[in-house]
Amino acid sequence: MHSYQHKDWQGNDIELPSGKVVCVGRNYLDHIKELENDIPEDALLFMKPATALADVKNDVVIPEMKGACHNELEIAVLINKRLTDVMPAQATEGIWGYGLGLDLTLRDLQDKLKSNGLPWEKAKAFDGSCPLSGFVPAMLIPEPEYLKFQLNVNGKVRQVGEARMMMREVNQLISEISHHFSLMPGDIVMTGTPKGVGALIQGDQLSLSMGTFLSIETQVTF
């Protein structure tokens, strides 16, 4: 496992610690329909520990012999100040920048846990389960609600998303999170995935892009 350090979109280290990852489930209606889930009244939140962080450029490592591991490409938000009980208008002040992240999910295991009413962490929070790109400074993205992103697998489009398709936009999501627990410098907020999730296998070639800001080539391995 490679050691992880937050980096900017040009590959420079960002002087923030590796913190927790706060993820939101079911934030895109098309993905909710895809998995035949119910629409949540409140944000469906779960966490990954700092040990889940990995650099997506250093190969995407999936667990072996643990069932299907699905891609879930998302806009990732890097936090640079403590946010506690903030309103949406205040959330922008705590955003260092925006990047891409894969919320790797052991789908067979998650389905089993869900069917038994159990938490998802075993399926979502394993080491390396959150490969991240570098982050583009927020000042360079004046309209993050129009960010578009895409995942190609072996040259074929698998996921396409746009921030304005979110049920809860970034500032609203950060505000809601901050009323349950504080976000700290170095934390990551994963904003949800659109439809197109599917199993990854060893040797898959991945292309990740976020508008004109990011374009990344990587591969899947054990």
C-alpha cells in the first residue's frame, strides 16, 4: 500500500493531514433507481478512515477473493478548516478544492450486510477503498455546480455525472454533515455517485476526467 499525501492537480503536496472521509449515499436519483433503493429523507452518511485514502494514479487496488468490487466515481471535496454547525453559505469558506474519488464498494458484501440490517463499513471502509485524484483549488472553479465528470473502463464510458444533478449540492451537503459531526482540515467529503456502477476486475484500464481540469489514466490490480 502506497503512503498517501493530499496533492494538488499539478502533483504538488498539499500541507494538510490525511483525515476521515465522509461519504453520502443516494445523492443522485438515477443511481437510486439503478440499485432500486428508497429515496432518503435525510442525507445518508457513512465514513471511511484515513487508511482508505490512496492516490488513484498508483493503480486502483481491489481486494482479492471478497466478491464483486464496484466503481463509484464521485466529486471529492477537500476541507481546509474546521466546520461545525455551519450554514450552506459558510461552507465555501472551508473548501480547499475539488477533485475526483472512487468510492470502491464490495457490492456482494454490502448487499449481505444491508439484508441483515447491519452497517456497511466492511464493504466500504477497507484499506485503499478511496483512491483520490489531485485537487483543483476552489478559486479556479467559480461555479462548482457545473462540474462534469466521467469514468471510462477499457475505453468505454461507464459513468457520467454533473454536480447540478445532485439531490443535495455541495454546500448544502457540507452544512448538513457539520450539524452531525465536525469536519476538520484534511477531511474529504465524497458527494455521491451517478448511475453506471459495475464490477472492476484486475487489468481494467480506467480513465477519469473532471471537465477540463483533470484527466487521469490508471489501472486495476490486486
